[in-house]
Amino acid sequence: MSTLLQIRSSLFSDQGQSSQLADQYVARWQAAHPEGTVVTRDLAANPIPHLTAERFGAFTTPAEQRTAEQQAVVTESDALIAELRAADVVVLGLPLYNFGMPSTLKAYIDHIARAGETFRYTANGPEGLLGGRQVRVFAARGGLYAGTPLDTQSSYLRNFLAFLGITDVEFIYAEGLAMGDESRQNALSQAHSRVSALAV
């Protein structure tokens, strides 16, 4: 049975444009995989705490030496990693805030990037442990950034996912959403067409 993990990172949860584009793809995936399972993680409704020295210390403390508070942090991270590990397809709704990703998504990333769990260091350098998954990123932006130096999101996510061993990554952009009604409608129409053309 196939499993799809949908991650919403919009401040507006399922009302964000990135979430709605992702929802369109998820609906198509469900129709093509009626036996499949969809798991939704909404980082606005249920944000992951930002990484602190104390939380990072919990990850590096040997299991037998952890306090109850440290174990709670590790248990939360373990659950996020297990959820990701169980997914065959990951669908990410990604808005652009102040030239970067939502801080809640960065917090999520900081809690799934764990040596020995999602990657490991070898004599030949780091090796990702989560290969074999597809990631589809639905990126909504107010301006036009794709293909320019200002698009730091795309390169960051590609590099991070590759670090985890995930290289089957595709971006679907809806840009110019804040540049007037015509630009918005054209961008959404093109993005919806891209979603409809994606293989599921």
C-alpha cells in the first residue's frame, strides 16, 4: 500500500495557495491510488518547536543518559522521522516569506536531520538514508523569483533533500500572485495545468 505525506507550511493552513495547489495533486493521487494512505502534517496548526541548544543536546545525548525532558524531544523527532520514512511520496506546500521558507518548515527540517537516522557520515562523506522517495513541491510566491538568485528556496530544498538521499524532486511554481489580478489568475491557471499534467 502506498503512502503520501502532505506537509503544509503556509501560515494559513489549508487556505494558503500553496496548500490548495498541493491539495489538487493529493486528490488526483488518491483517485489513482484508492488503496493508498494520505497523512497530513500541518505546521501552522501543529508547529514544531524551533531548535535550541537544549533540544539539539537531546539528540546527541546517549539514550541511557537522557533526562525525561530530553527523551520527550527525541520521541517527537523520532515520530516525525518515522512518518517521513513511511511515505512513498511527499507533497510540500511552500509559500515564500521574506525571501525564505516559513520558519515552521525550517524547524521541521531541523528535527528530521539527524545523524544515524536520516543520514550518516562515512569515510567518503555524508550518505542519505531516505532515498527512493518522490517529493513534489508546490511553491506559491507573490513575485517572480524562479530561476533567479533570489530563489533561495529551491536550491536549499534540493540540496537538503539530496543530503537525505532524496533526488526525485519536482517543483511546481505559482508566481506573481501579488502582481495584480491578471498576473494572479494567469499564474494559478498555469500552475493548475502543471498539477493536472503531473504523473501520480
